[in-house]
Amino acid sequence: MKTLTIEEVRDQLPQLIDDVATGDIIIVSEQGDPVAKITGVGVPTTQVEAKNAFGRWLQENPIPAGTGRSAEDVDRQIAEERDSWD
């Protein structure tokens, strides 16, 4: 996230458009106070929106059955990996 003055936004607008299209957020300030936020269209801007976007993606791209691991399997694999460091 960047904070820029109105003048900086005006001078850098083409680059900032590219930046927000890839997920950056620009805060515009006037006399040191934030007055606007520039974000890309369709880019999640809050944690809730990001979770909702992930949920939609997961529904469209479900994890194949039988590929999950139990918590015990994950714990065992982590322990084995840690033991190999010694």
C-alpha cells in the first residue's frame, strides 16, 4: 500500500493504474490527510472480501477427494522434517 499526494498521483497515474490492476492499493492524501483510496476493479480490498474470493475460488476448484491428510499425518511429517535437521 502506498500513500501519495494528489500531485504525485497525477504525475504517476499510468504506472499507478498498472500497480492497482495487480493488487496494490493507493491512498491519496491532501495536506497530509487521507482523502481517497484507489484499488483495482475486482481486487479484494478487505480481509472479508479476500476470504469470500478464496471461498468462491475453492468452490470452482475443489480439492480432489482422497488428497487430504489428517492432522496426525501432518504433525508426523513436521516432526520427521525437524528431526532430519539435527
